[in-house]
Amino acid sequence: MRLAVLIASHNRRETTVEGLRRLIPALEAIPPPLRPHYFLVEDGSTDGTGDAVRLEFPQVRVIQGSGALFWAGGMALAYAEVQRQPKPFDVYLLFNDDVRVDAGAVSSCVATFDELNRTHPSVLVGACTSAETGAYTYGGWMRTSRIKVLGFNQVFGEGGRREVDTFNGNFVLIPARVFESLGGLDGEYRHAYADLDFGLRAQRQGARIFVNEVPVGTCERGTTLADRASRMDVHSAWRTLITGPSGLTPFVRFACRHGVPGLVPIYFCHELSTRLRILLASRPQIRAIGRAVGGRLSPHSVHR
């Protein structure tokens, strides 16, 4: 079974190297027929990430990015490199370099994935927990509403394997026929929403998606857009919330694909309002003006 491991990194040398130190031995300890191949997009790092990976892991193919790809764009470039290989692959693994895998859990994921795909094309998600608290951080998602475009509840594998609607792309095994039929992750998202989008598209095509009952490893939960914006100047916060890779453009793309078509303008207005409130609530001097005109602002968090 030929496995293509897709990874994107930017200026995270220590994080990336440590992630590979855990992942590569875990995969290569699984007996044949598993044959892993690694494709890492190093997106214009200035900290020597690419050189460090080449030095310690010569089996990893390092692809240089422009520095403006972000996560989804980097994963799309890694997939494009896979497509140029002379032999086809059977399985894809989406891997975030900040996941610290447990070797036994990786073996469990591969065995469960193989079992599921004997009867039906299935995606398997390895959930993650916090090394600090033990709480679950990443896994799958169930839609709670067909009207609310971001109406999801997070689902993990506690109590047994769970079927879900989509996933976080931290550690995800995907059959090649499913991944390739959808063209891989959509790099037009650049950063946010690409994993959620792919899961929903895969499910729509007929694939089933499960979260494995055994957490695959640890990964700390990332900060929300609201948290990030609160630590920035106004111009940087505006870019983060409105115009940047996690801004409104990818949200609208997601809403057009997975929301109710006639409600897209309403989705846009609601999301814009939410993000503007985040922007204003994180600026004391602007919040004071907001109160003066009768609008008491409170912080919000938005997806990713």
C-alpha cells in the first residue's frame, strides 16, 4: 500500500522536525505492504526548515513554496508533486507538523482504515488531545444545521469509533480514489476551511468519514481569530479578520458550496458583522466610541 504523506510548513523548523521524528518511525514500523512516501512543502521559510529536514530526513521530498501559500495552498502544492510521480498511490495522509503522534495509535489508525475500506470508501480521522490537559482538541465535525453554514459540533472518538460529516486535517487517512476524484484539498482557500470543505465534498460523493476511537497523538488547540486580532495593531487585525487568508473570501467560498444558495448574502453580512465586532471589541479606544453611540460590544470567536 503506497502512502503519500502531505505536509505544509512555514518557519517552524523545530516543530516540523520534531513532528517528523515522531511520525516517520511510527509509519515505518508498520510492516509491509505499507510503503510511506513524504512530501513536505516548505513555504518560503527563513529559519532553515527545509535544510534541517533534508539533513535529518533524506527520505522526505522537500518542495519549495513561494511564501504566500499558507496551509491549504501548501497542501495543494504537495498534492501536485505527488501527481507528478511515476507510480500511483493508494492512500493519502494529511498531517500537521505540530501533531505528536503515538506509534501504537498510528498503527491502530492504519489497521482500522484498512478494515473500513474493505467494504466501503472511508476516510479515517485521528483525533488529537492536549498534552497539557488531556482534553480533546481536534477531530471530526457533525453538522447541526443545514441552514447555518458554520453550524457544527465537534466530535471525537471517545466511547468508540464515530461517524462524522467532516474533519480537521491534522491527521487524516484518505483513499486515493476519493482524494484524487475531488482534486485534493482546494488551495483556493489558502488557509482556513479547506479541510472542512474537503470532508463535506467527500461525503457528498459517497465516502464515509470516521473518527478513530484511539487518539492518534497530541496537538494543542490553535488560537481563535479573535485572540490573534486582539494582539495586533488595527491594520494587521483588519487583514487577519477581513482580507487575509482566513478572511471573508474563503468564508464566502465555503458558504457558496455548503450553505443554502439563496442565503449566501445573509451569511456574508452576518460573518462580516461578527468579524467587525471582534475588531472593535479588541480596541479599547474604539470600544469606548461604540458605547458612546449606544452599541455595547462583546468579543466573539469565529471558526479558525
